[in-house]
Amino acid sequence: MPLGSVLLAFVIGAVIVAATGGNPFSAYAALVCGGFGIGCTQGENPALQISNTIVFLIPLITAGVAVALPFRAGLFNIGAEGQLLAGSIACTAVGIKFSSLPAPILLPMVLISGMIAGALWAGVAGVLKATIGAHEVVTTIMMNYIAQWLLRYLIIGGPLQLAAGTSKSSPIGAGARLATILPNDNSLFIFGLPSSVFRVHTGLFIALAAVAVFAFLLWRTSLGYEIRAVGQSQKAARYAGVSVRRTIIVTMLIAGAFSGLAGAIEIAGVDHNLTDKYFTDTTGFDAIAVALLGLGSAVGIVMAAVLFGALHAGGSVMQADANISGNLVFILQALILFSIAANFVGAIRQRIPGLGRPTALPPQMPPAAPLMTEAATPPAEA
Amino acid sequence: MSGLGDVLHLLITANLWQATLAAAVLLLLPALGGTISERSGVVNIAMEGMMLTGAFFGVAADLAWHNPWLATGVAMLAGALMASIHAFVSIQFRADQIVSGIAINIFAAGLTVFLINRIYGLQDVGHIGQDALLPNLNIPGLDQIPFFGKVLFQQNVIVYVALVLLVLIHLVLFRTRLGLRIRAVGEHPQAADTAGINVFAIRYGAVITSGLLSGLSGAFLAIGISNTFVPNMTDGRGYIALAAMIFGKWTPFGAFVACLIFGLGQAIYDNNSIIHVSPYLLSMLPYLLTLIVLAGLVGRSTPPAADGLPYVPGSE
Amino acid sequence: MVHKRFRFLGVAALVLLVAMACGGSSGGGNTKQYKIGLVTDIGGLNDKSFNHLAFVGLEKAKTDFGVKDDVTESHSGNDYVPNLTSFASKNYDLVIGVGFLMQEAMGTVSGQFPNIHFAIIDGAGTDASGKDLGHTNVQSLFFKEQDAGAMVGVIAGWLEKNGKAKTNAHVIGAVGGISIPPVNHYIAGYKWAAMMEDPMIHVLVGYSNDFTDPAKCKGVAKSQIDQKSDVEFQVAGGCGLGVLQQAGQSGVYSIGVDADQKDADPSVIASALKKVDVATYTAIKNVVNGQFKAGALTFSIANDGAGYSVDNLTLPAELLTELKTVQDKIRAGTLTPPADIP
């Protein structure tokens, strides 16, 4: 993980805080407390903070994969949020409709429905890209909005609404719920709090398994080879006999499945119903930063997800304790992105002799692509 | 079907189209900016962030100085500053332009709320009095024309400015030497460089212009239509402007048509008190329409050839 | 002999002084500082109505009772549970949740911390299906918004009936945020009362689907005004300020909500009041006095928890009389505004 970029971002962030009259030290101390439960001074429970961080990072892992995989094929998946929503919607709908089914059947059903919905959502963009070269940035953004409005339609006065006047859905059946890792018991005390307070759920293991699947897929299968070949050069891949069109479509389908899974896990593990929380959810966008920071590797994605999950959890504590707006977290995120994209650290190293060779740009950065690519003229191959 | 009848009935009212034009202009300004930027070869998806930044600083300035014109200038400057970050990172450091664009949007969203907290604390950002907003202006005489008078000549001052800019930018891009240079830089930067055109300067200028235009749109939103700043008040309009730009094949008038379609969607939605179709399903239409139109663009549109590729002098 | 008496007096005076000093600093013998946590809804404290009023109540309690107050703004539905849990886990004396959207979170967290007192405005601690869990550590503060809505509906209806508004086509409008019960109660009372005053009235009801962005509400209001609405009632929090703004620009009347919004725009002729500040203050006062009581507390016209204010327009005497009559009848129970939109 490009640590230099992260550090640089935090330094610039500190300058911004200080320049506007804030105290960067207390801000960052609060972030560390909120994210990792270390050094808390206002009575926050460390185990609770860590639990919150983990809850936030679980969807970021699979969503991060959903962005990282297409990167390898030279595609930019900004539609992870919409695909995630599609997955949440499918998971909820199935979880409500079949709520009486027992867990061994219902749980896989809702998760798979989520993956299918997400895949379809991304597939639209994949097909448009492969056939007529429409840039996935635009098509996936459109799909994001369609998902948003579909969600509103469904839970405000629509078929999934719980009861008149609420803006949320009915809850999914008990069989569709992912168990919490600690017992969901109000009277069992662990770490000084009732164990039900710790919302960490088994979706964590699913997410970790998913990222392992991603790594296996990318490096140990012929499909993965094709994906990477297309990402390096579509022309060369074609000469090598790879069907660029098919690869693009399949890549987007798989990516969508990962995002949809993230959405389904979030419903099955945390919310158990669709709520207005998704009107302002930013997971899909955070996932872009996760994928980039993680340099597209499985371990990197997990570590980056930990960082951003911690930032999210830390943001509320920073607001309450240090009176710095939680939005500083977004500023830091953007700075990290700038830093990686522009390779500031590399440039700094170049200018300061003795700091070592400049590091090259992460090789899996998507080649900067125009908004309609060479695939706009459909190649003669099948 | 009563719902469809309601909508059709609405479509023949002048009020609807008046609202449509205003909503379209809000999208048109950033779309024009994006067009200029992309024509010069720099992918720019940061309109959302530049617009939001412009909106915030426009409101802050207007609250401080009670002068909407000055505030608009501040808003445009703020947009330009955001754009210059994108330009610097993309052109100088040759960063991936899409990543940089997204980073700008995240940065702007975070920075504006962060600054609200720093400057105004937990208090209201404040509302600007009627007298310090960008005014609506009825063009005397012309505004009495039936139907069109209301739609075209009873609008906010910025709408007129935007329509003028639309024509101006079209003329500059396609009928002046400057426009030729911009397009040359976007198509064949190496050849342009050889011919003595300063590629970097043109690109910087184009990106900063997109910032100015997006900032202007932010000012229109915050101190022309609304009277305060609200976190995320641009609500994705910058991204829609991006779609409009592509929809319009990187031409100003093409983008305008697309903006009108999106504006129409917004205007119809606002009428949800009197139409009996689900406003949520209605709201999906502009996006579905974009996808359909994009699907129909096969082979018939190409972006500037060097769009998105950082220029390395002396390469190739 | 003189020395002794003086010395005695001196000691007595000293003892008296010490006694006075001790008595003064302990302020009645109770030195506990209560910690109150307030979790706002996503509208934030800048909405000039709902969350803002809760904050006002909190601040007043801080002045009167010296409580330590902490506020956390929720940025999305994701934050409700963590925010409530954070205060509860730090053993705050009262954790207040603002808003109907927080019900389920309140139900969950109040179950996990049975020894912490909670209060929620506009809701109860519920399970995922919306069923009240009846936790004994949760006090629900409900409002009969329809009472307040009815009062301003009387004004709107009366003005239309007697031709005292701009277009007088017997059309008025209401712009809601999202179609949730607190919003719809207001609109229900408004429509019911307007119909009572003016049988020919037509009430346009629209939703902006937003509680924060004024531009959105402005568009919906304009559409209603284009349909000849003379009075625009905003029920959309911070977004609704755009309704007031549009009314002013179009030269029609507007009505504010929750708090007295007469300064928001000159077109505001009345505001439907929901005394969230009073409710918040009362909840805190109960805790400070050791009188926390679980269950529902309903604020309405009958106990002055809801009402109306007359703002930037001098109303005709007959209208004022009518308002008093209606208010008395509602108070007495002979007139009951409905909770659902007729």
C-alpha cells in the first residue's frame, strides 16, 4: 500500500485543519480513537470502536474488488454504488417474499440474488461498452441514478414499503440474516457492554473469502489472464486470440456481482431491511479509493478497507470529541487519491536527492481513457 | 391512463417549459465547460465538485458583502481554483484524469461541509435576503409574447447569460482560430506542438474555463434559485452535465438539447402535486433515455482523438 | 470580659460565614451535573425547525439546570445506532433521539442499555416492523401536529373564502418533505380545517423528497402557485424554506412550520408551531428532578404543546375570532382534526 501517499495526505489535511483554526493533533487523536479504539480519552469503549470499524469495512472489501477487477481490464467502474443498491434491493425483496424459508436455503438465496442483481446492473454498462464503446463512466453513472430512484419508488409508497408513512421496507425473514460474531444478547456482557452492541457479523468471512476468490480468479485462471491482457493492450490481446468484447462483458458482470454481494451482505448482516440510509450512502465511491489505494491486490484492498472503515468510524468520534467536522475524512480521502494518481511521492523523491529511486506508478492504474474508446469502432473479430 | 393524461396536459403549459429552461441552464453551464475541456484533450468529470465549491463560496461572499455580482465572481473564481488543481495534477503530473476528477468531487464535498463547520459552527449558514440574490429579469415587450414570452423572456439573469455563452462558445470553438487551436490540441497535440501551439497553455486555459463556467452554475443554483448553501446541494448535476456533453457529441448545441431533456424531467417531477404518476418512476426517465440514446450512438461519434491522454512533449 | 465577648462574636461570625459559603456553593445540596446527549436527524441543526428546536430546548436546560450537553449530528441512517450507542455506553443521564426515522435504532439501543434513560421525539422505540417495544427506559414525545396544521388551515381557508388573498381561486397548497406521519399529520389538519372554512377549497399536496435543499422545495411550490395556489404551507424542514422564498417571489402568502418562521421570509403570515423545544426541555427537567417516566407524552393544543403564531400580516378581526373559537373547540375536544389526510 502506498504509505507515502497516505502520510502526505494526512500532512496536508493537518495543514488544512490548522489553517482553519482547528487542532490537528486532537482531530487525529480522535480519529485513531474512533477507528482503532486506541488512546480514547472521553470514555469511548475501545472494543465498540473496533467493532464499528469492522462493520463499516465489510462492504468496502467486496465493493473494492468490484472496482479493482475492472481496473485490471482497463475499465473504470464508478457504478459500484448503483450495483450495490441493486444487490440490496434484490436481497431485501427475496428476503421478504420467502421469509418463511429456513436459513440454510434462504441465506444463500438472498446473497445470490444480490449478486445476480448487481451483475445485471453492471452488465448493462459492460454490454454497451463492448458493443458500441460507450464509456462505462457515463453508463454506470446513469445506472446509479436509476437504482436510486428505483429504491425510492420501492420503499416510499411502493411495493416493498413496510407500512403507510414509513420510508423503509419490511424486514427480511429471520433465515436471511447473517449471524453476529458475538452473541446477540442484551444481557451478556463482554468488554463492559452488552454483547448485542457489537454488530460485527459473519459477512466479514464472506467478504474475505470473496477477495480471495478475486485474487485466485485474476492470477490463476485463464479468464484472469485474459482480463489482464485486455487491460494492458486491447490490440495485443486481440492478436493473442482473446475476445476483447467477451472479456469486457464478463468482467463487468463479475464486478457487478461483487458489488451486489456487498449490498446483500449489508442488508443481511446489519440492516435487515431497506431504509432511507441508502439515499446518502457513499460505499460505492469509497470503494474507488479502496481499490486504488489497495493497488488492486487482495491484501492491499483489505488493508485499504481497514483504513477507510476506520476513518468512517473515527469521523463521528472526531466530531463529538474534537469538534472537527466528520467531513475531514472525505478531504483526506480525496488527498490520498490525488497523491496516488499524481504520484506526488515519486515526484518528491525525484527532487530530493538521496531519498532513493522514484517509485513507478502502480502498474494497475487504468490507462487514462477517453470517454469513447477505440472499441467505438467494433473490431471485425467475433 | 389518467397519469399519462396529466403529463401530456402539463407539457402544453408555458410554466413547465419555463421551469425546464431554468433547470437546463443549470446543467448547460458545466456541460459547456466540460466540452471545452474535453475538446482540448483533458477528461473532466469534476464539474460536480467545481459547481459545489462555486455554490459555497458564492453564498459565503454574498452573506458577507450583500452583492450578488461580486459573489458570482467569487464563485467563478472558486470553481476556477478547483479546476486548476485538476489541471495541475492532470497536465503537470500526468495523473489519471478520471481519478483526479473523482478526487476533486470528493474533495469539494468534504471541504465545503468542513468549512461550514469551521466558519458557522453548528449554526445555520444563513439565508440571503431577496435583494442580494441574482435577480429574475423580465425582458420588457418580449415577455408578453404568448407562451414563448414566459418561457424565454421571464427568466433569471443567468439564464440569459448562459444562452449567450452557448452561442459564443459554439462560435469560438468552430469559427475562430482559437477554437481551431483548441481542437487541434485535442486531436493531435504533437502536430499542434510542432506547429508552434502551446499545448500546455491551451489545456490549462480550457480546464480553468470549465471551472469558471461550473462556478457560475454553482452561483446560479445557490444565489439565483436558492438563497443559502446546503451540503451536497448540487445533487449530482455535474455528473448529469457530463452525460449531456457526451449525449451532445461534444458540441455546445448538442449538449443543450440533452440538458433540456434532463431539465424537463426535473420540471415534471416538481409538479408531483398535480400528476398522478409515481414521481420516482418519472425521475428515472432522463437516465434511461440517456442510455438508449448512447446505445444508438454506434460509430457515429468520436471524442477528440487525444482526449484523456497526457501530453508528453517530444513523444511519438 | 469585653475580650471574651468579642472573641465569641468573632468565632460566631466566622462560623456563620463558613456556613453561608458552604451553603452557597452546593446550591441546594445536589452537585451532580447531568450529562445529556442529543442525536439529531439528518436534517442537521441548521434546519431552522425540527432539530434546531430540540437544540434550543437543550440549551435552555443547560442554562436552567447546568447540564452538560453534547450534540451529535447524524449524516445518514447509518449513524443512528452508533450515535445513540456512543452516548449510552458513556453512561449519559439522558439520550435524546430526534425524529421518527430513528425509531428502530432507538428500539435496539434502548434494549441494550436498560439502565440508561432515553427519549425520542416523534416516535417510540420500535422493532423492525414498527411495533412499539414498550421499553421502560424510553419516553416517547409525540405531537399532534394536526392541531397546529388545523389552526393555520383555518387561516388559509378563511382568507380564500373571503377573497382576501391574491388570486382567490380557492386553491391552496402544502409541500411536504417525505410522506411520513409527522409531515402528513400537519397536512391532514391543514386540509381538514381549510375545507371546514371554505367548502370550495382545493388543496394541492406535493412532496419534494428532501428535507435539506431549498431549491427542490422551491420547484414544487412554484408548480402549485402556477396552479393558482394563494397560500403555501411548508412541511419540509430546511428544504421548505425554499417554499417560503418562492411564495415571496410570487407574491402569495406562505406558512412556516415547527418554529415561528416569520423572519425567514416576508411572505410568512403564520407558522404552525410544534413545541419541540418545550418537549425536549420537559424531558430533561424530568430527569434532573428524578421524575423520568417511560411511555408516551403527547403535546397538543390542549396542553399548549402545539399551536400557531401569527406573523407578518395583520389578520382581520373576524378571522382572529374564528381562530379563537376553533382553538377552544379543539382544546375542549368538540372538534378533532384528523391524523390522516382527508
